[in-house]
Amino acid sequence: MTATQPDYSGELAAEICYRDPSPVTEDSLRLLLILVAAVTMAGCGGSPSGPDGVQSLIVVGTPPSVGAASQFSALAVHADGTTAPVTAPVAWRSSNAAVATVTDAGMVRGISRGSVEISAAFGSARGALTFDVPSSLVFRLSGTVFDVLSFRRLARATVVARDAFGASISVVTDDVGNYTIAGIAAGPADVTARADGYITSTVSARILGDTSVSFPLGRVSICPALGFDDLIPNDAPFTTWTACGLTVSATTSNWIVSATAGRPAPFVRFISPLGVTTSAELAVTAAGPKFRFQSVDVYTTSGSIPYSITGIGNGTALFVVQGTVAGGTFTGFTTVSNTEGSEVPIDALLIRLSNSGPACCLATVNTAGLDNIVLVR
């Protein structure tokens, strides 16, 4: 019995690596059809995309909280876009076993608070799910911030709690100094309170339920007067000077050091020729908590010196102290006190002096300057 040779020159021609000019028998045709089926699935010299033609996986599951467990599963995505649960064994993996673990069966357990990726692999197909493990136990932290000496409650003080998992929560006290932090995780926590003009305080607490922590804050001391005490040599240009966590910077270029005079020496000054009005300005800025301006010593040799002192907080002028230091024959220093906002916390201070350089008393120039900027932090 003979059979007609089938024509495979169409869609299978590129798949079948076969050529036999001899007549095809029933047995050889049966063998050929088996070869065609195998080549159709794998391709000539090719390889499948994954077991059962799976292209990728979708990992599904409910993220567990710390101490809880949740069953995860994998859905297979086929080449035609259909999905179906994977019933064969899947290789499960956690990116961070310190946050969450996963068993060979896909059971995920929360270990600690944090972010983790749970992935599944099935042949060459892979899928993953990234999520945050929340704490299962959270409580409320509350308390009061007040002045340790006067017991005055401090409004607008900042309280920051850092929980056992490294998460930080920051709140501000209300008008009567009270604060509440909701949702702090169980376990050890560091709680810090700070307020302008007060020493920052930190308390280590163990959160096992709703907890109360109050803070009696002590005032900071008056910062030693910024007196430029280590500046040398005489008549050197003055640019910046730092002390007590504060920086004094020249915002005009005409300041120089006077190492031979001051209250006590040295101090910073500028010079005006006779009949010429010259202005000079310094800025005081803080590294850290805000400060309060109390006073400054202003110097003139002969002419009257107008001054303008501006306190700035968060980019806004909060007070301006203006006036004139009376001139005369080598009058020396006059203390200018802050009569407008000595209790106002600021983060920058601008001191501007004007020197008209009047003709007086056989002087050829008029010197103006300042010393001893007194601040409270």
C-alpha cells in the first residue's frame, strides 16, 4: 500500500528539518507526524518559554503584619494572555528574611516592620510582589512639654518619636503644651522634645500600651558675647567669625579687624573719609536652634552713627531696632539694647551701621564698628 506524499512546504516548511525523496509508507508517515508535533511545540533547535508554555507569573497575597502569616499563590500567564493558578511546585523567595519569610508552599510570615519583595519562579517564568510589613501592635503616646522652672506649658514645641522599627513621627504641641502621637509601634522608642530657647531632651521609653511621657525643659544660658576675641592681625580684612554655634559674616566688604582696641580688644570696624557717608553690614546666623538678640556695643570715634538691626525668622523680618549712637570727641562704645523683640526667636540677625564721616576735632577719618553681640539660645 502506498500513500500520497503530503505537502509540508507551507507553514511547517521552516519548522521541519527533513527531506526524504522515497515513497512514504504508513509507518514512515506516522513517524513523520510525531516529528511534526514535536517540532511544532519546540521549534527546530529552539526551546519552550517555560513549563506548559507559561510566559510569566503573577504573585498574589495579603501582606501580613508583624507576627502574622498569610498564604501567597502564583498565577501563570500564558502566551495567549490567559491566567490560571500554578498547581505544580513553585520556587518561593524573600528579598529580606529579616522583614518577612516565605515557605516552599508560599506561606509568608511578617518578622519586622519594613519593605520586602516576595517572588515566585516556575521554570524560566517569574513574578514578584513588593509590600510593606506593618506592625500589628500600635499605641498612643502623649504628654506635656513645660518650662522646668516656671512650669509654664510650651506651645509649638516639637516632639519626635522614633519607634523600634526606625520610623519617626513628629508632632507639635498645642496652645497648652500638650502633644499626642497616634500609631507608634510596640517596643523601645526614643522620644525627643525641643523648643526655641530650651535645651533639647530625649527620653528612652518602652511602649507596651498607651504611654504618657512629659518633658520639663530647661532654658539655655546666655551665649557668651560674640566679641571677636581671637581675631588677628590688626587691620586685616574681616569676613567671618564663628562661636557658640553662631556665625558672624560680613555682607559688605569694608569691615576690618581692630586688634588694638575694643571692649575689650579686638573688635570689628570700618572707616569713612571726612564728608563721605559709608555703610557696612554684618549678618549673624545660627547652626541649629533659633536664638534671641539682646544687645550689641556700637563704636564711633566722632560722628553720630545711625543703626538698623533686623531680626529675621523663616525669611520674614520679625522686628527692627533703629536709632542713632550720638557722636562726639572719641566717644567710644555705646550699648544698644533690643527694645523691640528681645524674646522673639530668630534664625538670622542683620546689623547695619552708617557713618557720615563728619569733619570734627582735627580728625581725618571717622571710625565706626561694633563688639559684644549678646544673644540667648
